[in-house]
Amino acid sequence: MYLDTQSSRPDHVTGAGGDFEIVVEKPSEVIALLQRLIDTRALVNIMAQDGSVLTTMLWWVDPAEQAIAFSVDEKQAGLQTIVGVGESLAVSYVDNQKLQFHLSRMELLRGAQGLALQCQLPASVIRFQRRRFFRAQVPPFSTISLRFRLPEDPDQVIVGRVIDLSIDGCGLLLPPGSPAFEAGFAVPSCRVDIDPEERFVAGFEVRRVHPYNDAKTGLTGTFLGCRWSRLDGSAERLLQLYINRQQKLQRLMAQGKR
């Protein structure tokens, strides 16, 4: 009953340019976003105003008690400082979007399953997304591959799985054991195979990097948020055709659930 009787105000959209933020305040949607962090085992960085950072994962969400908890280790650097500060900011990445929310009333709880950092359930979560381009999620049953050679070692070919596509860029999942990449890493040429008959060549630049673990699909590895470069007209048309097909498929699936 709690979820149905709380505020149903629409999300507030702010920001300008290519990036924008959505302030999610509806309790059921806040809880859904937090639960997604648990499902994907996403890493969460808890940052205090004094610069202290604690990297952990969300353990559980309890709407009835208005509480959430993170799994922590007593020996983790910064843990006691974070708890002592009392209020911090949590930042994480999931489903190709950045989530940010405030933490308060932090305390350590000891239990049979380990140590937990309990906090008050946040009243809102900020979602940061790109305004300009629609990102088509690649269905789990469909495999789109991206392959490229390392500029410093052309004999080494890296092959990753594309998990979302847009005219602007893509989300690339590299398997465990792949070389480490940092934001700013540029690849002058790569090949994207949408299917055996549809492929294109482009360059890309890595914009962000974070661990990826999706419990629902079983996919794990390192996520690279990439932006296209040297994308010619034929490649752009091919991308737009694929995105249009995915949008149509999503609409048909949504209609079928009604």
C-alpha cells in the first residue's frame, strides 16, 4: 500500500546540451532502480565531502523499514570515515546510465551473513542520460560483435559484444580477461557485425569504463561506453535502420503486454 499512496509526481528533467538528468521521486521507481543495482551486481562508489571514497555493492532494499544496505568489509579503507561523516553521495552505472543518490543515517550492522552499511532509503535517484540519440538495446538472443586491432599491437584482435547501439555510439561488453582500457582510448577503425549480411566500419573513442555483471542474462566483463568517429553515410543509414527495427519491435512488445 505504501508504494501506491506515495507521490505520483512526474520525473523532473533538467540539463542542457547532449546530457540531461531525470530526478526520479516516485517510490516504486526509486526502489526499482535500486533493485536493478542489486540484480546487476553493479559497483557503487560512496563519496564523502572530505574526498573519502568507498567502493561497494548494494546488498538489500527494505521499503517497509525505509532502509537500504551495502555489503562492506571492516578492513576497507575509508569505511570508518564514511560512517563518521553521516551523509554521502552514491554513484553507480547500470544499463548505460549513471545513477546518483544521497545517503544519510549511515550505521554499521553486524549479522550472520556479514557486515552491512545501512542507510536511509533515498527519497530520489538522479538518472543521467543522453538527450540527443535513442539507444537501442540489443536483445540477449541477438549477438552483435565489434572487433578491432590494438593500435600499439596490430596482431592482437579484440572482440566484444555490443549491448546497445545508437547513431552516437555503442555500449561494448568485453569478456573477462580482456586488456584494460581507460576513458579517452581511441580506435581509428573497428568492424561492427550486426548480422551476417549487415556490417560497417567506423572508429570510436572510449568515454567511460566500468565492471559489468548482469544476473538475468549471465553476461559479465568490462563495459565500455563508446562514441563513434569516422562514421560515414552508409554506416549511419545501416545504424538507423537497425534502430528503427528495434523501436518498432519494442512498441509491438509493449502493445502485446496491454
